[in-house]
Amino acid sequence: MHKRKLILLLVLTILAGVLVGAFYMFFSFRKEKVFYYKADDGVYPNPYVGFAPDCDSVELCQNSTLVYMNLKWSDLEPEEGVYAWDDIEADNHLDEWKKEGKHLVLRFVCDYPGSEEHMDIPDWLYEKTKDGEFYDIEYGRGYCPDYNNQIFISEHEKVINEIGRHFSEDGFLAYVELGSLGHWGEWHTYYPAGIPKMPLTETRSIYVQHYVNAFPYARLLMRRPFAEMPEDFGVFNDMTGAEEDTLEWLEWINEGGVYNETKEENGLRSAPDVWNTAPVGGEFTSSIPMSTMLGIGLGKTLSLLDDSHMSFIGPKVPECPRGNNLLSASFDEVLKRVGYRYRVSSLSMKNAANNTTEIEISMTNDGVAPVYFDLVPYIYIEDENGNLLEKHLISIDLKELCQDQEKQSTINVSSDILKETGIKIYVGIEEPGKDAPSVYLTMEAEREGAKSLLWSNQK
């Protein structure tokens, strides 16, 4: 009996050892390492966001990834059916900006007030219509067409289709602000001076559809959230930095309601979360000195930018600081309030089945808006000499990663690769058509170009 008890005790001891070992191996097998990364405060030349200076402001454009072009109908089509693209391209340095990888913000204009009597529509179109009004008002001097004219509408469709065709091949054109109607293409006229009023929703919808048909590859924006504005359209504010005007613009977006010029009760529609899915742009106001908006009024300017969720500002932008440390700091503070700011917030690594390591990446957006184009995140596994061993897609759609949101993606890689001395894991974001990262993540990490280091196996 005593011998049987000893044997049973021995068996139980062995079983206990096996179970302890199994549990140890299981938890050791699942042991997880977690790394966290802080946001940094830098300003980076990332695509689709930031300042968009006028195309012919060569010095300002050198420091931006966006450029802006007001395209006047009179310049583009001086003769009916004849388009002056060679002159347009040369005058606006478009070939240069394309080669540098910049993207274009475009507005087509039919009425741009100036200091002298003039027209911004072609002479041949004026001869066909002749039902607008020349004006001399506080905005300046110019000619306002009658936008209800059926000939005007028909010719407008042709020219918009031509512009859409011209820019459709290379991805250069990113944003189109719906111009065409009103002074500066802002969809309002100074009608108390006898100038033709803006057309009603039914007619405005025709102009909107011209743009929808011509620019399926670009993101479209309107000056106000008009009733006819499609769901995937953004908005733009040409009074950025002016408190009263910007608050009114935000009220239009949040509440919709009456469009005063046409007295339409529901001329504007509510779109309070428009920036979650569509871009917001605009330019700094000319009614307040830039030195005021970026100086004593900086706090208010930044607050308005936070509320506006803008992705780009232009063509009126601050000039280069040129060694002015105070202005340079304000310049950077503005850019931090514009567009996306993506980073990896954490990385976890744990052993998985079949000699693989499970890597979970969490990404967050510290910016005021997401990106609205297909930027794609990857991790890159490199050896100690910088040779790329593996590249893995991070399955996070950055277009859906909005302000202060966080999303995760899991990737399995060979554990043997990660055991090699000198192995490094980087994160990067690529633009379509490019095979290397070109988007800087705003995180505290060692960098190799636009890549940020997440982990290294240094021994």
C-alpha cells in the first residue's frame, strides 16, 4: 500500500511538472512586447495639405506641396473652340510643379473684379449673349454675365468638359473649387447695384452637374453648402481668419437654411460633419492684415482654423518668414491646424503559430481632418545594411481615420527574420504611383527619409 502511494505521488508530481511546463510554454509563447510613440510637433511637406499659393508665385510655391490656379474663361478660350493651354501652362509654371510632385487646386472664373473695365468671359461669348452687366462697384470693375442664359450654360458645359479632359491623365489636379458663378467664382453677386442675381437652385444644379461629369477624379468644393451640393462635396471659405464671416460660414454649414440672395428658404443644406468625408479649403481674408492674423490675433485665427477643419489654404497665404522667428512660429502653428497628422501610436509584438510573430499596429490622426485621397501605409522590414526584406500593407484606410480616432491592423511575419541581428521595422505612407514613402508621420522616432523607425533588433 505504501509503495502504491509513492508511485501515485510520483505520477502526480510528473503530471504537475508537465502542466507547469505547458502553462509556462503557453504564456511564454504568447508573451507580448508593446511599444508606444508620442506625437511630435513638427511641420512637414505632406501631399494634399497645407498652403496653396498662386501658381505664378514661384518663391512661395517652392515650400508647398499644393499650388493654386484661378483660370479665367477669357484666357483659356480666346477663340470659340480654341484653347490656349500652352500659354496657360507656361504662365502658371504647371510643368515645373508637376515635375516637383505638387498637386493643383483649380477655380474656373467668369467674373473677377479689377481696377479697370474688362470682361473675364471671351469676346465671342459676349457677342452671343450680351445680357449681363458691366459694373463699377466697391469690389472693383468688371462684367457680370446672366447665368440663366441658355447659350451661356451650354458653352459652360463645353469648356468645363475641356478642362476636365485636359487634367484627367496624370493625377496633378487634386481639388476643384466650383467657381463659374458670381464675383471671383464665389457664387454671389452685388445685385443691389443692378447686377444680375444668382440663379435659383434648379439652374445652379445644372452648373454643379457640369463639374460632376467633368471631374470624377478630383475632389470638388463649394463656397456654401447649397441645397444642390452633392453628399461627397466639400466647402471652402474665402474669408479665413475673419471671425464674423467665418462664424457665419460655419453657421451655414451647421444649420443650412435661407440663401439670402435668392430668398430660397432651403437654399442651403445642413452638413455639420462635412470634413469627415470631404475636404475643406479656402484662403485668408484680405480684410485683415496678415501681420494681425498671425500676430496679436493669432489665438483667434487658430481657434477659427480648429473649428473649420481645413485641409488647405490658398491662394492668399502668408509670405515666407525670411528669418522672422516670431512670424515663422506663427506660420508653423497655422500649418499644424491644417489637414491630417498621422502617426503610429503603439506597436505590439507577440509569438503566434507556425513560427510567426504577430505585429499589431495602432495608428491615430492628430490632425483636424483625414486625407481624401488614397495614401497607403506600410511596414518595411530591412536588414542591417538597409536592404528591404519584406514589405507589408497596414490594412487601415487613412481616408476613414478622422481627427483623434485610432484604428488597428495586424500583420504576421516570420519570427526567424526578426531574430537576425540588425533587423529594423519602419513605417511609411506611400502616394499612388510611387514605390517609396513620401508622407511624413508626425511621431517621435528615428527617421530614414519619410520612414519612421518602429523597432530594431540591435545586439
